[in-house]
Amino acid sequence: MTILDTPETRAGWRGTTNAVRHEVLDDIDAIEATIADSEKESTALRRMSPDLVERFREIGVMRIVQPKRYAGFEADPRVFNEAIYKISRLAPSAGWVTGVVGVHSWNLGLFAERAQQEVWGEDPDVWISSSYGPAGKARKVAGGYELSGRWSFSSGSDYCDWAFVGGMVTSDDGPPARYHFLIPRTDYEVVDVWHPSGLIGTGSNDLVAEQVFVPEYRAMSVADVSERRVPGRESNPGPLFAVPWFSILCNSVVVPLLGMADAAVTDTLEIHRTKFLANPDVVPGALTLARLTEATASIDHARDFLLNDIGDIYETVAAGNDPTLDQRMRSQRDHIVAVGMAISAVDKAYQSGGPRSIHESNRLQQIWRDAHAGEHHAMNLPDQAMPNFCRYLITGDPGSLSY
């Protein structure tokens, strides 16, 4: 047996600096094979495998950052990051849905108690999808808002009974204001339009609502959310619900990319390891080895600094302090940098995987498509965040900071 044949070496390139422990992570490890096997079915169905949905409900994957008062774990957000990472390594579609649906259990905890009770009062395993972009139009009416709109990219919507949607509220005495609205499945239609190049198994369909009434307690201005002026902190006073909105939300759409990158690099290393074990004279050239080394480093470092950032903010609020502007700006910067590092690692793995990587049956090409699809999420685009950070360093002005 060569050294490359040992289990320790097969997984040994992954960093362990920020190892996180929690019972739900152990439960995820226990069903690794089930998660990995689900991806083909999810892709064929164009939505997450129903069997995996049931397993996730059983172990509480979507309750990691849900309030304890409603059977949630209310865990350290680093646990949520690691759960997304683990699942995305095994099944990209499931990892993506875990991030974008699982984070909504935290978001609901920011809303008024009446809204939380309405969603979870009878069943704490109710899931919520979203499309936060302000595609809806709303007007103020007695007791709430009248809302209409069509929203795209609502991942996991087939399995969700509620949705967060974004919209602009018009007013006669001021400019339009951006809001998030929480609406039940009875008030919107899920329209099957999901035929993408990547993340095929996420069921990220459109939602349509026409002149539905949204009561005041199920609406929240984005300005209030950004400033952490949220009613849910009265019923959920723990530190988790004092973390800035984007600091948790953005992890939900970048950590899946790092899990996918891990899977791509691991698959590529296994291709070359298999060739080497068959013929010790067959070792990749120096440029390929260098590319893969850079890819492993990118994944490790990006994973670590995302854990450090969210951990730093969480520990700050747990100590009763407000996150500093520096912490929030660094979180904004590192989120976008991590996206670039993940995509770079996937590209290097795919480039190094050999000609068979292009076959439809090869997981590498699917991961490549999945990662690039996730890169296009609106919160993963660098146009605003990257210039903002350096402008802040020079001028002290955070710009349109939403972290």
C-alpha cells in the first residue's frame, strides 16, 4: 500500500482550524450516503429529492438557526455554515437548498411573534422559501399592504408553505420604500419555469401573487432590517437574532460554493490518484499539481475566514456589544472574495480533471455548472461590495452598507 492509499491522506488536505461540533452535524455525517445518492434524483426531478426532504425534516437540518421556542437548535451560526458545507460537498442541489431555505428559519425569528406563531404554531418543521428582490409592488391599505408581483429563483419552493418576497411600497408623501413580505402558500402560485444549466435539482421556480393582503406584522422595511430594528428580538433575545441580516444571509449562498469546490477538487485528486496507483510513473505535470495546490488552499482559507467573520460577529453580540463598522465591512469584503476563491478552485479542478470530465455522467462537469450557476446569485456579484471596501479604507464612508 502506498501512502496515497490511506484514508487520512484522502481527506487530509482540508483544514481543521475552525472545526465545529454539533449534534446535527453528526446526524448529517450519519446519512452521507443518502445525501450523495440523492443528487441524481434531484436533478431528474428538477427539485430536491422527496426522500431527502423527509430525512432533513427528521434530523432538523432547516432548524439549525431556528428559535428554540419553536423546536429549533438556535445554534451558533458557524454550525449552520458547516452544515451547508458538508451537504454541498455531497449533493450541490441539497446544499444550496439547505442554505437558502434553512436561513429563513432565522429570518422569521426577526419578525413579530404573531408571524412566528402563524407559521410554526402547529408545525415547527414548516419551511419557507424566498425571492427577496423587490420585484413586487405594494400599496398601504388599512391594517397592512396590498401586494402583487412575480418573483424568480425561489429555491426549494415546492416543499415550502410560506415565502419571503421583496417589493416596493409606494406612498403619496414620499419615495418608494423597499420591504420584505411574508406570505402563505395559499396567497401565491408556484410556476414551474426551472430549466437552468446548473443547480438543476433546486427547484428554483417563480412565485406569482395578485393583489394579496399582507398584514402589518408580516411586513418589514429593509431599512429596519439593516439597522436591526426588528420586533422578533423581543421574543428571541438570544445573540443569534442580534447578528446583522446580511452577515448570515450571505453565508447561505457562498458556503455552498465552497462545498462544491471541495467536491470538485476531491474528485479530480481521485482521478489522478487512481492513475498513480495503477502506474506509479503516471503523475500530473507541475502546472496541474500547482493548480490543484492553489485550489485546496483557496477552499481552506475561504472556509476559515468566513467562519472567523461570522464567529467574530456572533461573539461580539453575545457579549452584549454591537458589531463594529470594521467587522461588517470585512464581512462584506470576505463574502465576495470567498465566491471568487470557490469558483477559481472549481475551475482549476475541472481544468485538471482530464478529457473524461466533459461527459454528462461525470460529476465534475455538473459541479462546474452548479458552482457557476450559484455564482450568479445577486448577493454573490462583486460590483458593489468590492469597490465599497477600499473606498471605506480611503474615505471612511461605508457606502450603501447592508451587512
